[in-house]
Amino acid sequence: MSSSHQQQQQATPRGLPGFLRRTLRTSTAEQENNALDYSPSSAPKSPAVPDSITDTVGVQSGNVDNDNVDMANRSSRSKSDSQIIDGRMTQTDIATNQNSLTLTSPGSAKRHLRAVAFPPLPYEQELGGNNSDDDVVGDVDKQSQSLSVASTNNVISTPMIAPPQPQTEATAPPPQPKSYKEIQYETMLNSTIIPLRDLRKLSWNGIPAHHRSKIWKILLSYLPANTSRHQSTLTRKRNEYKDAIQQHYDIPDDSRTNSEQETLRQVLVDVPRTAPEVPLFHNDRVRRCLSRLLYIWAMRHPASSYVQGINDLATPLIAVFISGYFPNKDVEEEVLSGEVMIDVTDAILEEVEADTYWCLTNLLAGIQDHYTSDQPGMQRMVMRLEDLVNRIDADLAGHLRETGIEFLQFAFKWMNCLLLREFRLQRVMRLWDTYLSEGDGGFEDFHVYVCASFLVHFSAELQQMGFDELFQFMQNMPTDDWTDREIEILLSSAFVLSTLFGGSEAHLNVVRH
């Protein structure tokens, strides 16, 4: 007996049926005749049959078997890759590859023989020695085919899986450093006693939107400079306003006098026409609040009562005080658009209504003669505007006289509504920052200089227009595209005029033609 035959007999495990031992010896001989030239140590390990799968089946293969399995897997991978189109493979192609690998590839046959020769121990325990040899061969063949399909799937899927990308944790952007102006505002507002003079000086150049509500209340003397008294003041004033509602508004209509009924009717007519371009004031809840506070103000100020134009003065206060409850919402995009009203509760709206009433009362106290009989304050401001334009732009003033345009025809609205109908509401907020910073004369004296600067700004265009065109232009000033930058230029020009002519009335005494 040759040594090779003896080695085959020694390598053949005993205890197997005879036909299995003969088949295994024949397969081993074919392996020795068809061995590859490269050494097993230099052959790359096949990724198609992981060690974990081999261990599960219970196969203990030698170096030659690993090489043949690797060669079969390489052949299978090459064939499967050629069938992949646009990174995908059809189910039919996958099935064809599986059958080809299982039935015809040398590596698949080797795995089949190893699985037959060395069946897994748990499987032998399950058989219990009662099954026939044919049953063992059939079941082991199923396991071998399952192993081949798993290997094929692994080969096919490997090229199509993208390498894992390193996952980076989402980090919030670093907070922006506070500006020097913001630090100054916070320092003042957190002080026990707020320095009003410094606050006015700082607010002249504009108040940040998230501080505007509180600062307006302070500059309008609604809140005291002592911050420890703010909450108690708000509680007392809001309760006083609730009492006024019960006294003047929530009463039967037949208990009102004819004058009171006429005032209420006028208020209810004007409120729906207030700020028609601002969706916030289309809200029914806001309109109810505005109607109520205007009527109560008229009842408690019988000398002037309600006059058209007062309703416009309340709109910036309502918008600013609502935005004060939502500092993270954009004033123009969310507050003035009315979207914020979804989050505004009835309790918040009641507080806004009370705060608006008291701040409007303090604002009108300095210009109340604008709304009394014959409105003497309004006429005085129009005359001052005409005198000022004659001094700073005589050509424009002369052209207006030649075309027959009187200042009272266009400037009366500017004084009555404080330019609220000439600018968008957000621009008016920036304008009022400076008016409130000017103190008691902001809405009267300084307003005249602003109107003069505003008129002179369009001097070149106005001097080219006739009566009809000029009158139409005055009624609809082209300011829709103005930003805070244009408002600040206007305020700077007004400040220069106030510096030149403020407190020197003799400079405005010009000869009338």
C-alpha cells in the first residue's frame, strides 16, 4: 500500500459509512492533483465565508481547502460583479449565481464533502442515531446549500455597501457675543434705580425689539424708575382699568347718554379702518380691545373726547406690548402679520389692553390740545412747519405757493396721526424710539423738524410736479421700501434742524409773501 494511500486512510475519519469514506478519499486525491502553485501562507483569506460561519457549521478545513474556497469565491465575485447594472442586480441573476455556485463550483463541492464528513455535533445529537444514512446526507446537503447561499449573498452585497461615514455630533452654534449697547441696556434695566437721563440718551438711536416694550413703558412714565415697584405698579394700574371697564363699558346701552352713544358709534366705525395694511388689527380680539380702550379714554377725558387719529396712535403701543411677551418672535413676520395671536391668551390680551390705555393716556397728555375743540395745537404745528420750510428750502416753499398747495392740506394729517399713515408700522416704532427719548417735546416740537426733513427729502421731485400730481403725491408718499436706515437719516437731519432753530423762534420769523 502506497504512502499516499495510507495517508488518505489515516485522514479519513472512521465511523462513517463505506461509500462516504470512498467518496472522501477520491475527493482528497483530486485536491492533491489540482493544487495551486502559491503557498497557503501568501493566499488571501476569502471574505465571502467568514470564520464565524465556518465555526457554526463545525467545519475544520485545512490550508488546501481554504485556498480552493477562496478561488471559488473569487470566481463567483467576478461573475456576479459582471451582472451588476447601475449598482443593482435582479432577483433572477442572484438565483442564477446561487445555483451556479452551489452546483458547479469546486469550492461548493468541497464544502459539501466537508459538511458530509464532519456534520455538526448538535445536529448529531438531534438525530439521536435513529435516522438513516440517506436522511443524514439529505439534511447535511440542505445545510451546505444554505451556507453557499449565505456566501453568495455576502459576495454580491459587499461591493454595493458604501463605507460607513463618520458620524459627527450636531453642536449648537456658539452664542454671539453681546454688543456694548446691549450690555448697557441690560445694566440699566437690571439696576435698582434706572437712570432715566442715560436711558433716554441710549434709546435715541433705537431700542432693541426685545427691550422696547419695557423701555417704552418707562419713558412714558407708566413704570417708575425704581424697578422694585414695577410689579406692584402694573398690578394696581391693571386693576384700575378693569374697574373702568365695569364703570363705562360693560353697562346697558339704554343707560348711556346720547353723547356717549354717539362717541361709541364713532369708535366702532373707526376701529375696523385702523391700520388696514397690518393683519394684526384685522383680528377680532384686537379690535374689541382697541374699541374698549378708546371709548373708556373718551369717557374719562370729556374735554377732548374721541377724535379721529387717536385710534392710529394706539396701534404702535398694542403691537409693541404684544411683542414684549414673545421676544423670540420676529416683529414684522410674526407679530404684525397676526400669526402671534395663536399664542396670545385672553389674560395676556387683557394686560396689553390695560397697558396700552395708560401709556396712550400719558402720551396724549403732552399733546391734548391737538384734539380739543378747533384743535389749536395742530394748527400751531402746521404753521411752524411752513415757517421752517420757508427758511431751509425757499424754492420748494415758493413752488408750493405757485401751484396753490396749502400746507394745511397735507400737513394736517402728518400732525394728527404723527406720520403713522406715511410709514409702515415697524418704521414708526423706530421713529417713536427717538420721540420718546426726546422727552415731553418729542411728539410736538421734534415732530415738526421731522416733518420738515421729510418734505425737503422729496424737494427735487416735488418742484417738477403740477397741482394734481403734487397733491396726489402728498397723499401717498413713496415710503413702502424704506428701512430703519432711511428713518435714521431722517432723524439725523431733523436733529440738525432742531439744533439750528430750536429755542430761537426769531429765526423762523420770515416775511410772508
